[in-house]
Amino acid sequence: MKKNKVINPDLVDRVVGKDISLSRYYQAIPSILLFQIVTKLILSLSVGFLSYIIELIVADSGVIALTNMDLPYLFRSWQGICVLLLGLIVVTLYTIFDINAMILISDNVLHRKKQSIWTIVKKTFSSLKLMMHPSCLLILLYVVLIAPLTFSLVGVELTESFYIPDFIQSVIDKNAYMSIPYYTFLIAMGVAGFFYVLSFQFMILRQVNIAQAMKLSRLTMKKYWRNFIKRYGLFFLKWVLFVTVVIILLFVIPSALLTHVKDNSSTRFWAIFVGSQINLVMEFLKLIFTPFQIMELNRIYESYTSEDEGDYVLPERSWHLPFWIVVAVAYGIIFLGSYIGQQDEVFDYLFPQKTPSDIVAHRAGGSMANENTILGLEAAIKKGVYGAEIDIQRTKDGQYIVYHDDYLDRLCDVDKMPSELTMAECKKLRVKDTFNLDGKSTELATFEEMLDGSKDRIHLFIELKGATADSQMVEDAYQMIKERDMIDQVTVISLKYNLIEEMETKHPEIRTGYLCFISLGDVANLKCDDLLLEDEMATSSVISAAHEHNKKVYIWTVNTEDTLKSRMIDESDGVITDEVRQALAIYKQLNKRDDLNRVLDTMLFDLK
């Protein structure tokens, strides 16, 4: 292929490069998979080594794990700064392997350059010098943090793991003053990402630094944006249609046929087979989607920057025998697993009929009533859920009310903190019902009222909350719980690990739980009885490690149907939710499933 010429922004509009059907891309799958396996292995080893170094640094700092409590520590100690720098290196490695390497691999496949894997790896590392520019920090920030939220056109594996936690997203969505700027920002970032989508192609294939590449991408996309939307849109539409057909053929139709099978053993066998097959195929499609996407972007880039149309010589027949052997072995394993899995004891172990998940109403009654009020508590008790979570804060005169926010304005129309008012003043306030249009306001609840209302009726999760959450609150809460003989009916929780540690040290007889949404290190070994984890943090490995330390794991705040269902199926011990009614309905439905749905639910929802 001829060397690309420097782009001329004044070049007349043209559309070059014939579209290649997806079937032509499929012919390159064996080559792509080989490159993927090697580069992912190198990436895993590199990141694993860096992660080990980070763990050593964390251990040297004298703490068991760095969590959300320790965020300031990252910026005021040498260990914290080292962790941040190593984290930046990890992000850079992910970027160069998931984007830079894939661009080189796709170029190699598209043009049959027959470069070895190690040549590709060497070129990938050499691309680092092109990223040595301040603009690279902006690119990394976008790729890792912004791209997942704006559906970036360039798929990067790392970015799929970044998220806005549910408890933050719910706050944003419920507040117009926050949601409008937030979604406006995402739209703006999406537009910016669109114009810089070819930056990595320019950097890697043109061998210019990242700043120049960004400029060239912007000029190119400004000129050809209509054509880009048409071509990439067509590619994406073909992919969606293909995946839809695969799901229908391998999952929808077989599942429908299985509903008519009467024999129990046959149903179990084929349910496991179908579920395993669709999981395997979907993971395979996820693995090849990014390379296909990069190949399409490479082709589009070349059509905009080359005077010729490019010479794409994808192999006509590249599905070698080893690939088919791997496929045959995979299906053999699925068949054997299905045969073993249909046995009664194995089946009940892998796909249990009953879900042991505890349902905990968030802020007393979730969306059933006013937040953190007796009305909410009574609603939770009436529904028969396992627990109710509340937040306590200290008033000006040293007493305790139940309230979540730092200021009282959102629910009580008073722009003051609880600590600025006496109990008498707090009791004059009314708490609005923000969940139900016809809901009436009610008075603020005291901690004592919540304890008395819950005794012998429901388990109470008591969060030590806000600026007044300190050693005095730890001691006061304990004494009030002990006076009512409720030691075994409550769990004291907090985002402040030092308070949980203090409660564990002074009063080990009371159950404690640490609220955590960020962690680095051995979080399962923290000094507490339970872990209350944000959804994305609660991976199978974290849950298993917690159980090995005899800790329960509760997931918060879980409000979507899919997440509620997946968490009731997996190994976590309970969910904290605003959507109590929905959670109870899902719980009831899960405990009435037939064998087919037991298998499919576990395989399709228990994915973490």
C-alpha cells in the first residue's frame, strides 16, 4: 500500500473505499484471536505485577486496605502518590494495548502485512513516545472516565468497568439542577469524542504525536462527518442485526422449545447446554467486537487520508484446523458439563431454587413513605422485609434525629444543618414525601423512636452519619441500643472506617458494617462484621473473600430490576433498596421458578 500523504484540509469532499461486508471481517477472526490472546496475556502479566507493587505499598502504609475513607491519604503521603502514579501507568498500559495494539493488529490483518506478534508488541510499546505530550492526559481522562458514559465509538475494555455508582446516579436523576448540567456535559463530551475519534489512528498509522493527531482528527471529521456517520452507522447496524439473529437462533428459539419438554432430566440438560452456549458465544462476540470496530475505523481513516482506495486483501479462507478444534473442545466441555449438571444434587447446588437474599429498606421505608421516618419504618415492617436502614445525626443539644442529608433544606425547607438546631426545633419540622405525589408530610423521627418502633419487629441498620459522626456518637448509640436490650437486633454501619473500628474495639458484642464504594487492598480483612458494598465493587472474588472471613455482604443502593435480580441470585447476602415492592416481587418470582428459568437466570444474571 502506498504511504499515506499528509492530509489536506482543503481537499474536496469525496467518498472512497468500498464497504467490506462483515462476513469478510469474520474470515480474519483466527488471526485476531491469536493477537488478542498474546497481547492480553502480556497486559495481564504487566498489570498483575503493578497491582502486586501497589499492594506492597498499601501494606507498607500500615493499613489493611485503602478505601473511600482514605482518599485524602492518596494526596498527602509518598505511598499515596506512588499508588496514583502506578495507577496512571496501569491506565496507560490498558490504553496502548486496547487501542494502539488493536490498531496495529487491524492494519496488519487488513493489508496482510504478515508481521509477527512480537513485532506488533514492539511497535505498541514504541508508540509510548508519541503519547509524551500534555494532551495525552486529556485523552487518557476521556478514554477511561468519559468514554463509558458517552458511548464512545472506540471500544476500550478498561472503560467498560468505569461507572457512576447507582447511589450517585439516583441523586443526579432526581435533581433537575444536577441532571440537566450532567447530561448536557455528557452530550458535549460525546460530540467532542466524535470529532477526535480518529486521533489514535493518526497517531499510530501516521506516526505523529498525540497533539498533532488530535488536530488532524478534528479537521478530518469536520470535513467528513456526514459520511462517517453513514459508514459507521451502517457497520454498527449490521453488527446489531447479526447479534440479534445469533440470540434468536441460539437462545430465544431453543428456550421456547424447551418449555414444551416434559422430561425433567432432558429439560435440565438442554437448559444448561443452551445457557452455556449463549454465554460462550456472547463472550466471543464481545471479544471480537472491538477489533471489528477498530478495523472499520482504520478503513474509514485510510479512505479520508489516502489518494488511493486502499488494497484490502482479507484472507478468503483463514479458518484453520486449530480454531475448529478449539470450538469442538468447547462444545465438548459444554456437553459434558450439561450431563453432570443435570444430576439432582449438582443441579440444586449450581441453580438453587430458593434465594437467601435479605431485603433491607433504604432510609427506613425506601420509596414507600417519607425518608427516615416512622411512617417509612412501619411500611417496611408491614411488608415483612428483613431490615430497615436509617441515618442518625446529632442535634445542637446533643440528642439524635434520623436524617440523611447534611442540610435540612431538601426535605424540610430549612437551610440549616441538624447540628445547628436543638431537638425541640427539629421536632417542629415536617419531612416531605418526595416519592409519592399524594404523600403527606410527617415529623422528623428521633433515634429513640426508631429503636422503640423496630424492637422485636425488624432488624435495624444504623448509619452513623454526617459531620457529627464521631466517637461520642459511637458511645451514645451503643448506650441507647444496650438500654433497650437490642444488641442482637441492630447493625451499626458507617462510611467512616475509624468509627466502625472503634465500635468493634470497645463493644465487640454489637454487629458492625463498613459502607464502602472504593477499595484497594484486602478489604475482606477489615475489622467489621459485615461489608456493605456499592454494586460494581461487589465482585465474586470480593464476596467470596468476605465469606471466608465470616462476613456478610450487602449491596447498596440497588434500585433497578436487573441488578436486584442478579444480586438475589448471586452469593451476596442481601440488598439495600428504595424499591422495596419491586424487590419483594422479584424475590417471590425467583422462589417459584421452574428448572429452565433457574438455569437461565443464574447464567444470564449472575455474571460478576
